[in-house]
Amino acid sequence: MELHIRRVYDAPAQGEGRRVLVDRLWPRGKSKADLDGVPWVKSVAPSDALRDWFGHDPAKWAEFKRRYFAELDANPDAVAELRKALGHGANATLLYAAHDEAHNNAVALAEYLSPARGRTPP
């Protein structure tokens, strides 16, 4: 499975497969109807404490990923919930709301799930 990453505010792209929202907080300005049919797996998002500590500061990116991966390792039920939500199609997309397209939990989560890290996508 190929994982894509997109801002929740962007229109769906062709071929992105199953879309799953992976933020802990509901995206501002988006109604439930806007994301009808899109699973929201907030249990796989970083803890509030980690999210607040990180504050989208690129200087903290490496440490954020280390701490986030530790949280994910300690929460296999959330990872299993995400895998189930993503399904078994050829493609899937992790949706996030952050402005920073390079330093956000969806980018880190895709890295966590990558085969290169010894984990297999759903």
C-alpha cells in the first residue's frame, strides 16, 4: 500500500484511495458533512502533552518523532485501529490540518508505518 499525506482542507485527489483523518482535534472550519465517510482515528494522534510541547517547531522535529513513535509503540490498539480504517487498497491518504506540510503528525505517522522502518503499511 502506498500512503499519501494531504491537508484536510485540500480537495481529494484522484488515486489517493481511502482517506483517514489522523489529528486529535477536529479541523477548524470543517463540518462533519465535509468529511462524511472519512474515518477519524484520533487515538493514533500524538498526545496533547506531546503536541503542546512540539508546537510545530521544526527544531524539535527529530525529538518529536522519537517521542511520537514511542507513544505509538505503547499504543498498538490505536495503530491497529488505523490499519483497519486504511483498509487494504492500493493507496490510502492520511489527512491532517496543520499548516506546516513537512513537520506534522501525518508525516511522522507515514514514516512510522513505512516498510523501511520495519513496519508494514496496512
